[in-house]
Amino acid sequence: VCSSDLDVDGNSVVNWNGKPVGSRAELEELLKQAAAMQPQPELHIRSHPKAKYEAAAGVLASAQRNGLNKLGIVGTEQFIN
């Protein structure tokens, strides 16, 4: 299964497969390219606990707006207790 990792670090910087994304426009372009792939890749989204909520929510909203429907939030096990 093809996947891409999107991480929002503690400074709210978005990283695509380990590489920093320089702008919202660049993120939008990467998401459009991923949405056009057949089959669509799974997008694994991980947010650092110190990342701003707006940064993580913006990634999710952009992914949905660009037509990605295989989204997974990873790393939530830290919030179980």
C-alpha cells in the first residue's frame, strides 16, 4: 500500500515524508498530486503535542478539500490515559 507521511512538528512546521514544506501553496500542490494518483496513497498525519492546533487542522482541511479520502491520524496512543 502506497502511503505518505505528513508530520506537524513542535514548531508547527509541516513535513512531507521528512522534508519541510515551505508554504501552504506547496502543501496544496503536494496534496493535489497525491489525490490524482491511482490508487490514492494513504496519508498518515502525525502532530507533535506542542504543535498549534491550527496547523494540524489546516493539514486535515487541505487534504479533504483536495479530495484525499484515505487519511489516518497516527501517534494518538499518547492520549489514551
